[in-house]
Amino acid sequence: TYVHRYKPRKIQALSVKPQIFVLHPDSRIFAQTRFVFGEMGFALNPEHQGNRGSRRQPYWGLVSDQWGGYAARTNFWQVSTSLSRTVDTDRQSMHIPDGFLDARTAVASSLLAAGGLGLALREIRLSLPPARVPLIGLASAFVFAAQMLNFPVAGGTSGHLIGATLAMVLLGPQAAVLVMSTVLILQCFLFADGGLTALGANIFNLALVAPGVGFLVYQGMLGLLGRELRGRLMSVAVAAWFSTLAAAIACAGQLALSGAVSWRHAFTAMGLVHMLIGLGESVITTLVVAVIARSRPELVAGESASGVPSQQRALVAQGLLVSLGLMLFVAPFACPWPDGLEQVAERLGFARRAAAQPVVAGWLADYGVPGLASPYWSTVVAGTIGTLVVFLVAWLLARRLAPSPGKGAQG
């Protein structure tokens, strides 16, 4: 049996024939693993995270023959039963889950997030050009889709696009706050990605800090490199990297304030891994902006979107098709390795603080559709639903907030 070094996010047990498999002592596991045989499931829970023993010592276990073996980190297991056909090895969370933050930090982060979001919405009411309303929906849909595409980084860690700098460059910092907040709120309630108790912290980090730092760095780099396309693209790359790092450091501070881990360890671990993830953010953001600059240079130049309504509709339709194409052809094959926060939580020992069940159990939790047997189609359908819902909600919010054509946009 092939022994994979890293766990998948979800295992669909389609076979009832068990196999014996050998787990190499150098392999790893990051959370509870359940292997299901027919109607009866067996949950294998790491009970001890001690010495893995000699490099020559094998570990043994049982697994469904469809998926083969998956790596274990310890030779101490507790066996219990489960009556589920779908095996969820770990919730595919990209944001801070319930349980990581204490009440004081969660409340403080929520107040800061609410204040920042309120200021951004006020500015949108005053100055958002009505022609950009559909673009806010489109940017939200693309960011949601792109965040499902984890890419490998190093050492069994993956990263995913945040998208804050991308939204900021195309729409401005206030609109970027609306885009990111819409994505985060719907991820929490629809997909149980990011805990409800940590929603304020996630909005603060990813919808306020990330676009805010990205905006400051972007404007500063434009002053140094100029506003020609090459200078803009270089500025985008630097801003995207710094925005990723800033959001990670803000998260490290929240974890330290909550007593989950010391500031020194949180800062070092989160900073180092997100310095690497930030490189991926930088490359992806720059490539997307470069493509847009060729077809719609006025968006990158910061000018108001123009064109007849039919051209606007064509742009939105093309953007939605790209986002849905990512769901169909890329998302099901995204890197299954844990992301930066998950990896740091496991390595520093505070992963156990995560709540056993999220406060809000989303209908499409784990980015899958309940009852849909195929993992591929489950991911595709869930991602497609999410993309369309995010687009519709963001578009309606922006339409509601934008000044009426009679009043005109200010600034």
C-alpha cells in the first residue's frame, strides 16, 4: 500500500475491504484521522505526541483500500467508533478557528474590525463610482475562488492567496475592505471556515491590516518606481508580500495575547512561514494585475471604470467564467498540505485549543456538499455555489452602498 506523507482534507470511504499498511516513522499526521469501513467507522486519535522512536521502527494500522496508507506521527492510538460514511480528517480551515483566541482578544479584535469596516463603508457611500459596483462583486468572487487554491510552499506547508492587495490595486482600499469582509463572513457562515468567535480577528487581519498595509506600501513604491506599468507591477509585488506578512504578524499578536503561545515563538514561526507564502501571493497578484493591465488598463491606473453597459456585463461575465473555471479545473487538485497557521499550531502545540465543533456549522463545511459521494464533484459544486453567492452578496451590498447617479461620486 502506498504511504502518503501528508493527510488529505477529506477521505470518502468507498470500499469496505480493509488492508494492513505500514507507516514509515518519518511520516507525519496533523489531526484526528478516521477510516470508515462500510457503515461502521473507526476513529484513530493520536493520544501521545512523544518520541516517534527509532527511524527503523514501523507503525501499523488499518485503512480503506481506496486511499492507501496515511502517515502517523505517534505509536499511541485510541480506537472508537463512528457511524459516518464520510471521513473528515480535518476541517479545511484557512482562517483562525473557534477556540484559538480568548474572549478578551476576540472582543477587542471584533471592536476594531467593526470600527474599521464602518469607516470603509462610510467612505464607499460617499465616493464609490456606480460603474465599479459590478467589479466589487467580481473581485469578491475571484478572491473567494482563489483562496481555495492552496499551493505548496516548503516542509509540508501550503499557502493560499489572500487577495487583499489585488482588490486594493483594482478597486481602492475602502472597496477592498468590503470585498475581503464579504468573503470572510460568507466563508464563516456557509463553509465553517474561520470560527464565529474569531470572525472579528479574521476581518481585522485580512480585511483591514492586509489591504491597509498593502495600500501604504503600494503608494510608497509608486513614488519610488513611478506609475508606468513596470513600476506599478513591481509595486504590486512588494505590496502583496508585505500585506501577507503584516496579516500574519497581526495573527501572531492575537495568539500571544490569548495565551496560546508566547509572542517570541508566534512572531518567529508565523513570520518565517508567511515570508515564503508571501512570495506566492506576490507572484500570483502581479500576474493577475499584469493580465488585467493588458485588457483593462484603466482599472490598474486607478481610473473609473468606463464603457457601455454591454461592455461592463461582458467583463463581469468573463471574470465569473474565470472564477468558475478555477473551481472546475483547479480547486479539486489544490495542495492538501496544512496551511501556515495550521502548521504553526501543530508545531507549537496549540492546535488542541481549536473547538471540537465550530460555533456555526456551515451547510457546506469543509468545502463539500453533504451527500455527494464524489470528492471531486463535492468540491466543484461547493466552490461553484460559494463563488456565485459571494458575487451576488457583494454586488448587492455595493449597489446598496454606492451613491445614486443623481448625487454622483465624490472624489
